[in-house]
Amino acid sequence: MFMDYYGILKEFIIENFLFGDGEHFQEEIPLIESGFIDSTGILELITFMEEKFNLTIADDELTPENFTNLSTLSVFLETKHNQIPA
């Protein structure tokens, strides 16, 4: 099953962190370093992803490599999805 992680995450980030103003949002903008999302926002994002995609994100997966920007986050979720037994 294909899921549009990128589109779903982008919509969530724009609505919840940019208050609906996605005009200047770009997929390669660093989420934390740019100030789009703070540490509390990361927790909110993790909760959303776990509930929306029915998965668990382990503490050791909370790395800059997985949460750098929208693209890396989408790839991370796709990888997690592919690890779920059918």
C-alpha cells in the first residue's frame, strides 16, 4: 500500500506550525534549525505520526538524519512502513 507521507506531513506542518501559511515552506528547509519546529513541536509531530500511521517511533530513531527536513522524514516513514510485517 502506497501512502503519501510527504503530502500528509506537509499539510500537518503547515497547519500546525505555520498556521496555514505554507507559501515559503520548502521540503529541504531544516525543520528544527530553521525554527519551523521546536522541541515541543517535535513531540507533537511524533505523536501525530504514531497515531496517523499506526506505528511506534523508538527513542533511538529520533536522530537528525530522520528529522532533518520533510524529505528525510518522509523517507524515514516509508522505511518504517516497509519494516511492518504484512
